[in-house]
Amino acid sequence: MKTHPHDLVDAQKVPKPIAGLLHSAGIHINGTEPYDIQILDERLFNAVLSHGSIGLGEAYMNGWWTVARLDEMMFRLMRNNADEHTKAWTKMQWLMLALREKVINLQAPTRAFQVGEHHYDTGNDLFEAMLDPLMIYSCAYWEQARDLEQAQLHKLDMICQKLQLQPGEKLLDIGCGWGGLAWYAATHFDVQVLGITVSAQQQQYARARCAGLPVEIELIDYRDLQGQYDKVVSVGMFEHVGLKNYPAYFDAVHRLLKPDGLFLLHTIGGFNKTEATDPWIDKYIFPNGKIPSPSEIAEHVDGRLVLEDWHNFGTDYDKTLMAWHANFEKAWPTLQANYDERFHRMWTYYLMTCAAYFRARKGMLWQLVFSHRENSQVYRSKRPRF
């Protein structure tokens, strides 16, 4: 959004707490650097002081402020731990979110399909435009990749290698998305796949993608699964499980995985134990989400599974999100027939803020490999070079 100096709110009107926070992060009010905030409406101030994170995001959606490089501005704020300051302004809001997570099982079976309906069913046209051809909606692996498509293919191949997939094996994909991993594993590693999802649109799309392959795609909650599988994988789904359901989740994996099998968990992770989800992300993007900490994972696999490998490549998520945003912007002239400008700003804020989150190393991306204690095979960690 281009701005004219006469459209901007006088910097002297900015409340001291907000001005001080921006100054300490190296961000100038109505400045000339691409990461400098341009303030267009004084209502921004009350929104941020009263509602913190959600107020800042909603003010951006409303067009009350803009910036040339949203990702760089948010990176500077996060690197300066601005979130801790805004939490102090909105203590009650964060306390209520934390209490809600402790009292209510936000990811109970009766709520399991909410995120599918709210986010993943937004529209296949949006995700087709934003993602790679296989529509992989999780962090890519960029070590030797030249573009998003190759980075996602490298990630898929690395997952299959880490799982040591063998022809004829049965692979369970918990949270299979649009079927990209199921298609890749069946096509390149000659395995049978059961993929499960909580999104009806994903199920329909994945079934069409995998037609003719030994792949089944079902709309089912992981807690309702039966049978046993040689290998189990879960990519970008654990963030929707919730702390109260970690025991049920790992119990299910333990039950479904054959004694000599392997389980790979691909998940966003964070440092802070039991921290509530950012309220703007919770309201507009991923309702009822929960980012796990290392101790929370370790606590709940203890006595259930043996950790064989823990791989962190969180900085690759920054590059993945920036690639998604570039695709989204390129496709916007076509997409705007189905989405309004407020959605455009919401989706931009989501992608750019998340990129900053990983750039500032607030968030991690982990791939963990587990086995049963009864598994007598020696596991060798794999970091393939392509």
C-alpha cells in the first residue's frame, strides 16, 4: 500500500509505550526504511494497548497501518522480545487463554474437525496457488534446493529415507493434507499408504491425486484408528493435537506401530512450556493450536517410545513461508475474484509474521524419529545430500 505523507498520523501522537517499543527495536515511525511502520489511523494505539497481539494484527487487516517489509518489521520486534512487553499490557487476555487451555480440552474428539473446517477448507484454489505442485503445507528442506518445489521434494525423500521405507510396507500418514506425501511414498518407495485428515476438501483432493495407487484417504480422527502399520508418519499435524491429548496421541502411535517399526514426527516446536497460542493466530488462522516444547514431548513419549533422532531445521521455515507469500502475491489478481482485500491483508500478515517468528528463532522445526523399545535394529540418523 502506497502512502502519502499527508495521510500519516503525526509521530508525536504515538503513546510513549508504543513509541518506546518501536524505538528499542530500531523501527522508526513513518520512517524511510522498508521496515519502518507507516501509521494511517490513530485507532491503532488503543487497539494495541488494549488487545496487544490481536489488536496489532486486526489493525493491519483494517488498514490502520502499513509497512513495505512486514516480515522485517515483525522480525525486529520479535528479536527485541516485543511480545513480552505487549503481554504485560494485556495480562488478563493471556491469563484467560492460558486458563482456557488448562480447563478445556480444545482438541477433544468433538472439536477435532474444527481446524479443518476453519483453515484447511478455506479453498483449494488458495492453496493450489500458494504451495508447490504437490501442495505440501509444511516446512521444506532447503539445504541444496533451488526452489520451493525441489525443497519440498527433498523433504519428502528425506522423510521416506529416515523411515527406511521398504517395498510392500504399510505406511500410516496421520494428517495427510492433500496427499502429497502419500503419493510420493507410494510412487517412489512402493508402499501401501493410509492417509487420514480432518478436512473434507483435503480428502477429496488427496483421493483424486492418488487414484490408481495403493493409497486410501479417510476422514477420521487418529484416536479412532485400528490395525498396525510398519511405519507411521505425521507431518505438520501435531501442532493441532493439544497438550491434554498428548497421552492419547502417543498411545495411538504406540498401538498402531508394529514392534519393529519407525515413527517420524515433523512438528513446529518452541522453547516455552505450556505457553498459550498467539491470540491473533488462534482467532484467524489455526484455532485451538498448541506448539510443543522439548520437555512436553519428552514427558509424554517417556515409557511409550524410544527417541532415535531429533533434527532441527527451523530456519528453513522462514524461506518456505517467504516462498508461499511470493506465490500468493503473484496469484492475487486471480484469487481476488473469491477473496476480499481484508482477507488479502490477513493472509499476508499470517505468512509474514510467521516468517519473522522463525527468522528470530522464536520457533523451531523438528523431525523426530521414534521406535519401540522392543526394536532391536540399530538406527542411524540420516541427513541426505541431494
